[in-house]
Amino acid sequence: MNMSRARRGRERLVVIGADAAGMSAASQARRLRGPDELEIVAFERGRFTSFSACGIPYWVGGQVPDRDALVARTPEEHRARGIDLRLRTEVTEIDVARGRVRARELDSGTETWTSYDKLVIATGARPVRPALPGIDAPGVHGVQTLDDGQELLDTLARTPGRRAVVVGAGYIGVEMAEALINRGYRVTVVNRGREPMATLDADMGRLVRRAMEGLGITMVNDTEVTEVLTGEDGRVRAVAVRDAEFPADVVVLGIGVRPETTLAQAAGLPLGEHGGLLTDRAMRVRGHENIWAGGDCVEVLDLVSGQYRHVPLGTHANKHGQIIGTNAGGGYATFPGVVGTAVSKVCDLEIARTGLREKDARRAGLRHETVVVESTSRAGYYPGASPMTVKMLAEHRTGRLLGVQIVGREGAGKRVDIAAVALTAGLTVEQMTFLDLGYAPPFSPVWDPVLVAARKAASKVRENTS
């Protein structure tokens, strides 16, 4: 701690990164301690703060007409609360020994050192951008920030062609493919996996592929891009795989993200096997009393497998920020871990998962039973009832719930929350069958699809342990 400031009774909290985790931490610390007690300085290399990256595909696709609708709190609002927010300023070094960071103003190039008593690292994640020929050509876009989204929209507006290739078929790839379809593009998705949505098992991903093909998207699975081809003007003209080319006027990269921990690694802070910062339950960086980290740059405890994972989701980032801000502001709070819940959609097909996939269970050394059930979102006789597929994993012998995947139409996706609560509570599938869920024909069959899966899984556990 810088004792000169401490003696004056005013500490300085420095925050690196001004999106969900960083500004949630800054705001929570400010609620607990006023400007006379705690000075807060936040650095952000971009032009926006507290924005919803998850909403970018819907902005690009036209469902969200205004970029500013994705901004939860503007820089001016943060500054009005006594936070010294410095935009377009990139932190280039953390000096742990001397308790300071070096930052560069991107517009002027000016570099300055800022000392800290407490530090929050919320540097997020960076999109995977493979080192391929032509990958940096004009017309090739990653989509991580509002600036990225705006650049893509600008390209779409000035590009005469209507052919798009999306590389990758995870959440971002699938959502961006639909966004481009909505923009009137002919879309091809090149995916290295057997099926889209690798966060699901392949049998459930197959249902997603069929829905995407139903939208007119061309799916190319089990294939990796080898080169981005350019025309005489230097712009992208096609994407090449081993034995084919796919014409493209615009290319969107949706391959996934990795923790942005370049600064932390250079400072000697501890990283996990997935490249994310390691913290304790208070989100304090291990071995460092006055440094916290949260959001997409950290690894979190998986409550089901007991292993650490990188799970880059805005829900976690905001919770991390609340925990960090409470602790940095003089209170006490902890983050217990995650069960890996996520939802998405393709057109009207809802996609949800929580807990472990089959390969996750095997990797964790967990023997398991698997069941798949077909049901409907409402009572079968009620208008609007639509099919739903539920896949459930239960631990062999104990029957402990391990994971659930759901693919279906309206009313399917958020049912995964039932399973998320059951996983967090450590319920068995037998215990789940007695959950007192709400029922009426417009909302559910008498036996909710999740409970049907739990009954079937409980039966299978009994059969295989008798």
C-alpha cells in the first residue's frame, strides 16, 4: 500500500478495463466509500463503457436499432459518480513491486505512471484470430466490442456484394450467421467441429444445424479455413478450405475467445491451464492481497466437476464486479463458482445448456448415465405446443445431476434454469422428480419436460446399480 495516501485516509483504486466486471467493481466500491475516502481511476482503451457485447449480433441483425441501447451506463454517468474514467487509454504495464501501472493515451501517445493501493484487472477476453494468410484483409471482422460492431456495419453498408462467410459455429458464429441472414446476405458457416454449438453434445448440435439450414445457411462442418483470399483491390474475395473455396464479400470470425492476460502474465501474476487469472473466492488474485480480477480474464470453479474453467459470460462478469467492489470497498463477499449455464437462439429455436457435456464428464473421471426425451413446451392439446428435446446426464450410482441440454421452440430455453438450480444445490435426479413446478396447460404438460428427463434418468440409475 502507498503509505502516504493511507496516512491521509484516502486510498486509490485503479481499474483496468471499463466494461462489465471493471465498472461494476468501481461502482460498487463507490457505493461503499465516498470520494473523500477512495479515489477511483479506471482505464479503458476503447470508446465505450458498461456495454452489452452479447447484444451486438442483435444490433447487427437489426433487432436492436440503436447502438446506444446496448450501453448500460455512459462514461459521463460514471464520471458524475466520482470515478476518474480515462477512455482511449491503454494500460501497457503493471508494476506489482511498486504498486503502479503505466498507461498510454492512444490519441496522443503520451505515457504516464499511476500508483495504486488497490488494483482491479478486468481486461476481458480477446477473439481467437488464427495466423492465416489474408486474415487481416479489409472485410474480415471480429466482433467483440461496440467499435467492432460499428466497423462491421460500416462494411456491410458500403459493400455491393451479398455473400458472407462466418468462420466458427459457437454462440457468436451462430448468432452472427442469423444476423447476416436478416441483413439479406447469403451465408456460409465454416465449422471445424462435427456439428455447430460445441457447447452441446453432437447429437443436440445436429438439431441446431437443421434449424440453421432451414434458415438458408450453408453449413460446412469438419472443415478448417486454410486461407482468406483477396482480390486485386486487397479486399477479401473468398475463404479457402483444403479442397474448396467459398466466395465472400465479408468474413466474420466467430471462433471463440481467450482470456486477455498479456499484462498479468508479464507482471508475473498466476495463470491457470486455460490462460485465465487464478483468484480465490473473494476474486483476489492468488498471492496478492490488494489485486483483484474478474470477468472474461479469469478462470472460475466449476461446481459440478470441481475443476477450473474459462467461462466468458456477462452474467459472471457482473457478479465478479459486485464481489470485487464489495471487497475493495472494505466489505466482504465471495463468489462460489458456476455450473456453466448458457442460452442462445437461432431464429425461433432456443438452445440451452448447463453443467457437463458427456466429454466433460469423461474428462472429469465421472461415470454417468445419459437419457434423451422428446416432449412439448405446453400441454399437447393446447394451441402453440411445440416439440422440445431434453438431454440429461446423471452420475452413475449416486444419481447426482451432472448436466442438461435443451433444444426446442418457444418456452424451451429458460427451462434450463430449473436444472441450473438443481446443479447448484447438488440434487440427484431422483430428488428432481419431486420438484413442485408450476403447471397449467398454456405453460407446461402435467409432467414438465425437465422432470420427464429426471424420471427417466433416475430409472436408468436404479437399473444400472441394482
